[in-house]
Amino acid sequence: GMAVRESSLLVASHMMRIR
């Protein structure tokens, strides 16, 4: 539910930071 969505957001933010 929400936990999964938050994790996805964190991953996306991390990917953007790496780039």
C-alpha cells in the first residue's frame, strides 16, 4: 500500500540524484 509507494518515490529520488 502506502509503504510500497513511498519506497518507489525514494528509489526515483535516488536515481535522479545519481544522474
